[in-house]
Amino acid sequence: MTQTQALEAATQARQAAAISLVNVSKVFGNTDDATHALDRISLDVAPGEFVCLIGASGCGKSTLLNLVAGLDQPTSGVVTVRGKRTSMMFQESALFPWLTVRDNVELALRLDNLGRPERRQRVHELLEMVHLEDFGDKRPHELSGGMRQRTALARALAQQADILLMDEPFGALDAMTRDLLHDELEALWTRTRLSVLFVTHNVREAVRLGDRVVLLTSRPGRVADQYVVDTARPRRIDSSDVARLAASITDRLREEVRRHGDDARS
Amino acid sequence: MATTLEADLAGLDALEIAVPRRRSRAARIWAATWPKIGAVTLALMLWQLLVWSSWKPEYVLPGPATVFKALFDNLGTYIAASAVTLQRAAIGFTVALIVGTLIGALVARSRILRSAVGSMITGIMTMPSIAWFPAAIVLFGLKESAILFVIVLGAAPSIANGFIAGVDNTPPILMRAAHMLGARGWKSFRYVVLPAALPTYVSGLKQGWAFAWRSLLAGELLVQIAGQESLGRSLDNSRQFADYPGLYATMIVILAIGILVDSLIFGQLDHRIRRRYGLVDAAANE
């Protein structure tokens, strides 16, 4: 393959990508005490792909997600999102506390200008999907953290988004609940084939869920390495395949973290 | 696989949903009431002790028994006076509610208005309502409208401030979530900002009521309208005609109405909203 052909192939892949970042940088603050949150990051997420972003503190994971969500603008570079709709889940459920579970999901549909009978039907389907059909009348504060995140997931999927951004959505949950939500998310994703960009600091979680794990460096955030996870689904977080890959990614991550300690000492 | 997952989730949900321990309605009412009864009893006892100490002659500071006898002997007069005063309070507070909410909404939505009048609203709140009366009498004469004017000036700033503070304190995470759901402009205001502001707005109403009630009574002392027996006028008459049991009886009526409206209307509203929003620990307050 000539260089031109390779370039063309790369361009084509990029054009087909659901999310594509080309040389994206994000700098906070002015020139004197600027923080380079992201430094010339290029990254693609193919349609239907599940990509996990992992890195230590200060690698700009959440910044990157905000850029893709359109909640923030890059300092330089191009962010392209090709999809009908992008939705997002946060570490906190960000449910509206004055609405019941049912009304929280329904509001997403109302904002999409759906008629009342359709809304009722869709809310029922969505709550069934996350196994919360019996808890529609509860308010968020009456639910456990895991149930709140499942409600948030139902809400995020209500508008039939084809791109789902997840910012450490299970970070605040206990291990048992997180494990079950991994199963649930994987089952949902297998059915719907959304393009997912999932940010986490938990290496095992990344390997458990992702088709691909992208490791970012810290300050400035750059892509350090990428790992393709070819373990068959459904996976288990405690399977030896997952553990083995997670161990080698963790080694690489620690190397990255150590570098900052050396910098600080020297 | 799917069925196992379903069963696992159902099991975990059942374990994690807290089952609030509900007491009977009577027990809850009793638990909320007995400290209040205790406090009132204590206050009456201190009052009686003060009378027994002969700090002042008994015709100047009569004991609780004498005062309550005066209160019940003239109950009809007090009810009529309360009706006049409460009607003024209702009209004044309603106008203040409308004015305060409108100003609050405008200031909360407009950056220019906020820098122009935002701090002035708090400034007006620091002005004692009694200081408005000379101007109010000059502008409106010795009429009911002078009293209403001062009630509105007293209560509207609290209500406006409550609204503005509520809007300002909308959690940013909810705004981001709403933005991702496609809520912009009016829709995000209507579906997110307004409901998020409600608890603080209601606190503003509660404070507004306290200001309104105070301004009203000050007004009724100064602006007395012939043929209208109000609580403020009753207070003034009792003093002038040296009917001291009547004076204290009127004060008790004023205090009781202020407390009752505050706790039964605004307190209940406040508590309900807070419980609905999960801002109180349901188990502790049930």
C-alpha cells in the first residue's frame, strides 16, 4: 500500500467514525499559568464501538468527554460527532429530585416533543429495560445509588441517542452493584449497538466493558497506548482474560504515574 | 443469563430500598406538638413568676389568668378586629407575592437588571418598615392603601430575593443534564430552573410573610381608619384607655396569628416541598 492509499484508508475510516477527534488540544487559563488538559489528541470511535478511556488524575478524561458532548469547545483541533443524537451519563445520576423515576424519564421524551400516549408507552419500555418498572413512582432520594444510575441510563436512552457518553457512571457504587450494572450495560449495548465512550479510572472496569481501551497520560493528556480487548462477551470482571490484560494496563499506567513523581523530585 | 441478571437486580433492589419505619398519625402529631405545649407552658410560668415577684404593680402587668379572662370576655371584638387585620394582610401579601415574583423573575433572567437593582433589593429589606410610613401617609393619606403600600415594600424584597437565590442555586450538574437532553432557553427555565428554585422561593415567602405581618401591625398603629376596629387599633386603644389586660390580650392574639400562619401555611408548604425533594431525612421526620 502506498502512502497515499494508507492516508486515504485512514481518512475513510475517520469519515465513517461516530466520534472523531483530530489533534484536539484544550488549554485552561491564560498563557502564564495555563494548564494543558489535552495535548493534540487524535481518537476515533467507530459506530457501535465501545471505547473506554482510562488514565490517572489530571489526564483530562472528563474534559475530553465535555468536548465531545459539546458542553465545551477545544482550544485547537477538530471534534466531529456523527450521529442522530448524543446523550450523557455522569458520576452523579443528575436526576431531577422533584420528579419521580417515571417523570424523569418522561421529561426527556417531552423535551423531544413526543405526544402523551407515545410517551407513556416509551417510559414503560425504558423502565422495563433497566428493570425498574416497579419503582416508577419513587423519587430519586428514595432509591439506592445503583437504581438512580439505572434511571439515569433509561433517561439517557429515552431520546434514542446513538452515541452515549459516560463519565465514570459507576464510580460511586459498591462493587456488587457495579458488577451487576456492568452486566446490564453490556446486555443493553449488545442489543442496541450504541457507540459508547466510557471514561473511568478503574482499569478492570475498562477491560470488562470495552472493545478498546485507550490509555491517556496526565498533564498534558495524550494518548499513551491503546489495547484491543478481544475476550468474547458476555464477560466477567473476575475472568482470567480480563485480569491478565488489566494487569498489564495497570503496569503501564503506574509507569506513567511514576514519571510524574520523578519529575517532581528532579 | 438475562433472567439471572433480572433476579440479581431485583434482589439487590429489595435489599437496598430503605423501609421507612412509619409511626401512627397520632404518634407523629403528638411528637410534633408536645415540645410546643411545653414551651408555651414554660413561658406562662415565667410570666406568672414575674407577676408574683411584684416587679411591677399588678394593674400594669396582670397575670396570665387575668389576661386570658379579658381575651375570652371580649372574644367577639378580637375576632372582628382580627378579620379586618387578616384581610389587609391577605391583600397586601398577595400584591407583594405578585410584585416580588415578577421582580425576582426579571432580575434572575437579566444580567443588566441584576447589576442594576440586585443589591438594591437587599438594601430595601434593611429599611425598617416604620420608616416608610411618613412618606406613605404623605403619598396615600391616612387610608388603607398607605398600609398596603408599606406591606408590599416590606414583603416583596424577601420574595424577590428568594426567587433569585433559588434560580442562582440551581445545581450546575442538573443544568448540564438538561442541556444534554436538549432543554434550552424557556424550556430549561420551565422544566429545570423553576422547580429547582422552588424550595428557596418558599423560604422567601415564609420570610416575606414575617415582614408583611410586622409592617402591617406598625401600619395599623399609625394609620387608624375611623370605624375599622383592627388589631393595631385595639392595641393602641387599650394603652390609651389604660385597659392593660386588653393590651396584653391583643398582643397574644397578634403573636398567635403570626405563628399560626407561619407554621400552618408556610411551614407546612416548606416541609412538604423539602420532603418531596429529598431535602429532609424522611425517616427522621416521619
